[in-house]
Amino acid sequence: MRKIIVCLAESFDSRIEGPNGELDWIVFGSDGASDLMSFIGEIDTVLYGRVSYEMWGDPEITDESSEFEKRFYGEIKQMERYVFSTTKTEFDGNAKVVSSGITETIREIRAKPGKHIWLYGGASLISTFMDLDLVDEFQLAIMPSILGSGKPTFQNIKRRVNLKLIDSRATESGVIAVHYEVVR
């Protein structure tokens, strides 16, 4: 069955962005780029919340974009993309909008043939999926930074989620990469 995978970078104190929305604390060495491109090869569908999609879901690729950005976003733009939003009905970039029926929509997406599904975020969408027991795996890159405040990765989770460690490793840049599956 196709898995829904949360794959993201977080600070050592479990923040996905700083107090002003900043992401400058993310360490992204060549090992991180390689890991991310490997992950992209395992998926063909991306799920976004409205704000995440507006920020990152349909980026413009220009001549000034790095080679990594061209490859990464070029791949993402070819994938099926869904935006979960109750406030907007249309988005640029051929994204499909889901405004209700999350569980049914995910059941339909999982029933299609294909690769795994990336739950990109944001934090409230991740929490909703966790509360609906829709997340199968977590692949987290824990950055060597403590932000002290900012948006927490997990917010107001209403149930316990037990995990089984699949893999962990430290990178040269000090990032700890962990891969867990949800125990059901």
C-alpha cells in the first residue's frame, strides 16, 4: 500500500520555523541534497496545507535557480499535488484542492497505483493527519540548532502515536536523520 510519509527538517527543539517564520537555521549540505533527491524518487504525490503550498508548492524555476532547485522543484512540479484548504478553492500550478472529506480523499489517493505520498505540511495539517491516523512514517532531519520559540512541529495532538525506529544516522553537517514508522 502507498504510505503517507512526513519528511521535514526541524530544529533540535522540534520547531519547523523560527519565531518570525525564518528557515535560515536549516543546514543543507551535499548529503542532505542527496537524501532529499532519493526521497523524491520514492514519491509521486505531495500533500500541502494552504500556507505551505502558497510558500513552496509552485515555485518559479529561473536561470538563477541552483541546479538542485531546478532538479528538485522540476520533479515536484511533475507530481500530483493536493492542497488542503477551507479558505481557497483554486491555486496556481495544477494543484487539486481538498476542502472536506480528508479521510475519504486519502483512501482514494492510496487506492491509485503509484509511489508513496509526501505529507509536506504545515504543522496543523500534520497534526490533523496524525489525529486521523493517516501518517505511516516520519523521516526527520533534526538540525543542530535550538530556536527557543517558533512553530512547533507537532501541535495539539489528540492521541498517542507509537513509533518504531527504522534508521538513524548523523551527517557531516551535524544533522541527525531519523526514520520511524507508525506502530499500529
